[in-house]
Amino acid sequence: DKIGKKNKTQPEIKNSEHPDPPPAPKEETRGGEVNKVDPYGVWVSEVMLQQTRVATVIPYFIRWMEQFPTVQDLADATQEQVNELWAGLGYYRRAANLRKGAITVVNEMDGKMPETIHGLKRINGIGDYTAGAVASIAFRKPVALVDGNVIRVISRLRAVAANKKNSRFVKYVWDTCRTLVDPDSPGEFNQALMELGATICTPKSPNCTYCPVKDTCLALREVTTRQRPTIQNSEKFNNSAGNGKRDTCSLCEREGEGEGNGNIHVPRSVVDYPTKVVKKQPRNETVSVYFITCLIPPSENSQKNSKTSRKNPGKTAKKNKKTPTRLCLLTKRKDSGLLAGQWEFPSMVDERSAGDEPGKTANAKKAKSKRTSKVDEKERTVTQEQEDPLVGAQKILHSYGVRLPLRGTLSDEKGSENSPPGHTDIPYEFVRAAGIGSVTHIFSHIRQKMVVKRIDLEGSPPDIAMDKRIRWVDMNDLKKMPLTSGVRKVLKLVLARDKLTGHK
């Protein structure tokens, strides 16, 4: 029952989820044969397609291959260059792993990607799925490839009503696919199987009428006849009763939803395969985001451009501007964790929102209340930082060696014993500090409410050359930067408020 055989009586399935990787240069050969597809291109496309829709990926993939056409080009790139191209695609660890993997290929594999599963999995960020994709599609190795679409297809073909996250069931799917893969066209078979799940055997609206393998689909037969099928000689089935009656599945959910039939339930519809997984709700988190600007008057611009021309004699000095320039402050996130290495507006998580998850029990809330009562002093400090834009911003920027004046205390802070080492006080005037609204951004595991506070200064901005994790950016350049989706939401709120109030 090879399901990879073409059925000419059925409509053609468009390859919408896994577009063809770019062809490799014709002069590149392995074993005397010209490669039909570029393994590097397959690697990049499959990584981009993880947890991301193909329509979103296409423009990113095109730009990526133009900027980094070979694995050597990617290895030579800086992480910041990689982040700039990836910005907005999400799951930024994928970009870091691609670069690390490219460095491994160049330094340890003579710039050539391995053809075997074992060799490919030595590359940073490549697991079973990506290794299977590269090996079968680029090198035509008869290896299996399993993603969410394939799990759903096999679950229905074999009528296994199991949790798709169950490790035993996932192993069963891999084992099954290894027996099904077409040894002559493994890449085409694997892509066809994924496309079957993406276009016909969909999660909520499967088109069973036009399915090319409907005659061998046990799930369709089961929901039609209302009886569990009998399959002999399969590891997933056993006859624990030893009474000669039909075998029972050791993977299927027991007594689940649907009509009972012995101790294994019979789902009411094909969409009940695999069984539904209760999705964990993202935890709530509140973050104060500080949009800090500094307006440089025309006279200051002249001085600034003059200094720039002296530092860079090879460059032509800019013309003195007759209009003021507004700069915006950005900070860089740590190189690990969520949004690693990305530029953003200075921000601070409200510790009071940590662990605030939907669906908490009364006992859990009561326990949290007891813990809270023991840290009243800390809570008062957090409250002040969150509600007073200057207090919160000053605490964040102090770690970067940058100071902001508190109201009426600019002259008092010069020469303070608490000044960060090497910092320079440059005169600037505090204009305003106020909250301007909030936006919500949802990650896979966090529902983040970003409360935006704006602080405007006027004059010469503080010198921040001592720390590469912080920088001033011209507002006109900021709009063109490849920012993350969350940062863009904040910027959109700020620009909308400026348009409403006439602020420039």
C-alpha cells in the first residue's frame, strides 16, 4: 500500500507548503552526478518553515539567499547581519543556529554538508526532521521525514487515535514512514506526504472525497462503519486477552470522547485523528517599555557633524541641518533566550505579573497572595518603577552607564558618588515623561502587555560609546530598521500618537 504512487484520476496537489528549493549550480557535483537541489537551500527553507506559514517565509527566503547565497557567505556574516534579515520572522534562535551551523560546516566539514542523517545531525540546530529533509530532498537518501502534517496523515491512515505529542506514537509514525518511503524518489515522496496533510488531509476540514489514498484510510473506514478495524502483524496491536478476538491498539486513547467500542473509543469523525491536545494557555506578562528620545537643536547638529568629519576624514561632512534631529534610544537583548540579540526599546518586566497564568486554582492564587505579603517593600519599589517613567528608565539605563535626570535634580546628580564609572554628564533638558498607551504581543508561551512610557529630552544626548549594547538611532532611520514584530507595534503606537497630537 505504498501511498507515494501517483493516482492520475485525482486532481493535482499544488506544492503550496514546501516550495521547491533553489537549484544548485550546475558545476557542483558529487559522485560524478550533478546535484538537482542545493542542500544549503533546503536546510535554510526547512528551518524557516518551522512554525511559520509559507506565505510569510517566501520573501524572507528570497532576501536571505540573495544576501547569503552559500554556506560560506553565512559563516562569514555577523550575528547582527543575520538578525537584520531574520527580524519579523520570529523564533530567532533558528537564525542563530543557522549561522552556528554554517560555521561548523565551513570549519569542520570542508564547507560541504554531509549526506547522511548522522553527519547532518552534527550540525548545530539540525534534528531528525531537518536532517531527513536535507538527506532525502537534496541527496536522494531513502530516509523518512516526519512533521505535523505527516503525523496527522499516518494517524488517519492507520486509525491510531493517539495524542500527537505521545513519544511512543511519534516513534511509531517514524517507523511507519521508514517502511513507506520510496527508495527511488525519497524527496518527492516525503514532500508529497507532507503536502497531502497540508492540502487534503487538513486538521479541521479534510477533503476525503478527493483524497488519493481514501481507499486505504482506516480512519475513514472506521467512522463510516462505526467499527474498529482489525490489523494483524503490527507492533502497535496486541491481543492481551489471548481469546482470539480482534486485536486492540496499544497506542490509542482509552475511553475517550466518542462512542464506546470495548475499551477503545471510536471517534465520530476523521478529524478526531489524532486525538485533540489541550493547548496550554500562554502566561500573562506586563512589560514597561520606555520610548526615550532626544531632540538635537540645529546648532548641536552642526557641532555633531563637525566632530564626525574630524573622526572620519575620508567621509564628506554632512551639511549643517537647519531643522532639529530627533534620536531614539535602543538597547540590545542578551545573546541567549527570548529574542536573543535583537534591538528594542529599553524595557522592564513587571515582577508582579510573573507567573500570572490563566486558569490558576484558588489555592495557587492564595499561595501567591501569601508570598506577596512578605515582600511589601519590594512591591512598593516595583510600583514606583512601573508608574514613574523616569524612575523605571533610570534604573534600566544605569546598567548601561547612562543616566537620566530626575525632575529638578539635574545639577545635583553631577559628580554623584553613584555615577557609573567612565560616564560623562552632557547638558540636556528634560521635556516630558508620560504614559501613552499599551499594546499586546503574543509569543507561543507568553501573552505580553507592553505599557509604553515616553520620555523626551532636548539638547546633546548622553555619551553611550562605552557600551555596544545601547545606541541612539535617528528616528528616520528607525522606521527603516528590521525590527521585531513587538517593537514595531510599539513604534506604530508612538507614531499614531504623534500624528494625533501633532508632536514631531
